[in-house]
Amino acid sequence: MMKQYEGFTWEQLIERKKALELKYEGYKEKNFNLDMSRGKPCVEQLNLSNELFKEALSMNFISEDGVDCRNYGGVDGLLEMKKIFAQILDVSVEEIILGDSSSLSMMYGTIEKAFNHGLLNSVPWNKLEKVKFLCPSPGYDRHFAICELFGIEMITVPLNDDGPDMDMVEKLVSEDESIKGIWCTPIYSNPTGITYSDEVVKRFANMKTRAKDFKIFWDVAYIVHHLYSSEEKVLNILSECKKAGNPDRVFIFASTAKISFPGAGVAAMACSVENARHLKKLISVQTIGPNKINHLLHARFFKDVNGVKEHMKKHAEILRPKFEMVIDIFEKNLGSLNIAQWTKPKGGYFISLDVPKGCAKEVVAKAQEAGVKLTAAGATFPYGKDPDDKNIRIAPTFPPIDELKLAMEILCTCIELVVINKILNNRRNCVTISAHSPIFVTPALMSEEVK
Ligand code: PLP
């Protein structure tokens, strides 16, 4: 195959388009049907934690510290499980609040409390004319959905390889009092897989904010989700905030959703003791306490942070080949064409794929037509609108590897087809100006809009 489309003549492009269309029609005839729109663990991963339920068969529901987990009590959860999260997050047990299964629900709950009742030393945000959040993007669509629901105005901040554009973050938060928070997935971020540098974390802890009640929503969903032994680490934001004299600035969120079971794991948040005290008062009106039986089963199954780490190695064994295969297929099919860029994450749940500007929606639609359902194009940006229409989130964890392989081959064909059609349309428009001159594809498709 020729290198890049740059230099293809009109005839060569038409020929290539015909070949791709034939391939695409062949895929459609397979009646393939795969939903990879969300980052879900696969069956083999879920099976890793089945033994957790064995702990229930002992019929002993009394915790280490004598709590009968079957009964009411303990608004912030079971000590045994708090200890494990304290180790994972490198905070003290007093700084942990456990919830039920979903960390997203704890994030939502914190925003809801900020609006309706007020966070520590803060006027309820529903009393304010405007509340804005910074949204490093591409980011996690459900963070953005919470903002939309509460009418929080979202400001997109570019996400670089070492974290959000901190010059922009610092400038915005120092000038605008209505900017009350920021969403961060600082380790193996969703979807780009990047981890924030120490410098970025320190700048977050130290920056001057116009809003006194500015909060960082620090979602470390993938803190132990390494694919390789060269584990990435993110600096402890809570201790950095304390050092900087801003101990109440951050709420940290995590869960075992992708360690044990999504929807049936244990969620946790960490914050300053003062913040925790304030939140627990509010939470205690909402609930008498979370599911301590589940906390107990998890604590007994994992035992401590080392138990969690060993368990995550088994996840990595299952996931690494999937990630590597996706990257390999991209490399082979798109590598020389200069029509796409993708991340090569060392952990987490996603690969972020950029196609030429103005092509993502069409690629996703075309893939869906051939049976591959991807995350909606635009979902990784506030309001579901990718200003460049170029980012596609790939979630390689759930499908069996042979299905994933076919899905990615279909996707590559869709990308080529969409791009080639755009180029042909582009050239067709040029033809009226210069019918016989050779028309070249722009040399840097990735940086140009393919109109
Ligand atoms: N945070 C991030 C960054 C995620 O990617 C996800 C799930 O995909 C969640 C939170 C959801 O976590 P939970 O199941 O604990 O609500």
C-alpha cells in the first residue's frame, strides 16, 4: 500500500475508495453486533472476584472492631474497609468516607450538597446567580452530565500529556469567583490515559482561587489499574493541599467498581477531616449508613492494599493483550497514513483516538452501521460537543479478543473511508478551479480540517 494519501492521484483515490467500500460491505454482511460504548470489565475480570462471596458463607458478620455488619450504624462505613482505602489513597482513616457501590453517586451527592445545603464554609451554590466548573477535555462524560443537570456552566480546558493546561486553569480561577470547581481524572485519565505530573498537582494545591470555596473533584477511578509493572503514580493531592494551606480544597473519589464488581463494589471518598465532618453530618440525614456487609466481604477478600495490588495484576494479564492488540491494529492499518493519532496508555480503561477534524461523528456512525457501537462522538467534551469533531473513545476491556480485533479492523476501514470521501469531496470542489492539475491531500491531515 502507498504511504499516506498525500501524493495520491484522483484515480488512485477512487481505486482505494472502491476497495475500501468493498471491504466495508463485506463487514456489513457479517451482521456483527458489538456494543463497546462503555468501559466495562469483561466476564473473565468479573470472575476474578467471585470468591469474595465465599466470605459470606462463614455466616460471621461481625467485623474486627465488633460491629455487626447486618445492622444499622456507621454512616461513614466499616473501619476494616476504610483502612484499605486509606492505604490505596495514602490518607488517614479519619479522612475516608465509604459509600455504597458507586463513586459517581458520591460525586453527584457532593455536588447536590454544595447546591442545596452548602459545603464547609460555603454559601449553597443554588443561591448564586452562576456556578461554573472547569472541565479538562477530553474527559469523562458523566462528570459533564452532572454539571449539565445542575446547570453548572462548563468551561473546556485543554488536557495535555501531563495534565490540564495549568496556565489557563490558574488564570481562570484567579479571575472569576463563579468558577467553583474542576473535574480531574489525574491517573490513567478517561479517555486519554495520561497521568498528571507532580508539578501539575502542586500547582493545583497552591494556586490562588478567587472563589474561597473552590473545589477540586479528584476522581482516581484508575489509581490501581496498571497494565504494566512500570506503575504510574500521582502525587498525593490532599497532602499537597495541606502543605499549601488549602486542606479543604479537594475531594478525592475512588471505588472498587473495576477491581471487584461495577455496581456491587465499594465506593470511597477522601478529604480533610473538617470536610469529612461536615459532609458526614449531611449524609447522616440522607442515610443511616451504607452496605457494611459488602464492605466486610471486600475487606476480608482483599485483606489490605497488597491484596488489591496482587488482584489488579490478574486484571492486567487479561487487559494488556487487548490494549496492545488495538494499538497494533491502529499501527498496521493507519500508522503510515497520517490520518489518525491514538494514545498508548499504561493503565486505565480507555484508548483515545483522534481522527481528522470534522470526521469523528461520521466515523462513529459508519462503524455503528457495520455493527460496532462506540461511545458517541463528542461525549468526551462538555455538552457532548467536540469543537473539532475529532475525538473517539475506545473501550477495549469488555469484548472477547477476537470480537475486539474485528471491531477495530472495521473501525480502521470506516476511518479510511470517511477520510477518503472527505478528500475526494474537497478535491471535487477544487476541480472546478483546476480540472487537470494534480490535487494533493494536505500533508498534515491531522492538523487540518478535512473539508
Ligand atoms: N470515574 C471515572 C473516571 C470512570 O471512568 C468511571 C466509570 O467508567 C467512574 C468514575 C464510575 O465509577 P463508579 O462505578 O464507582 O460509580
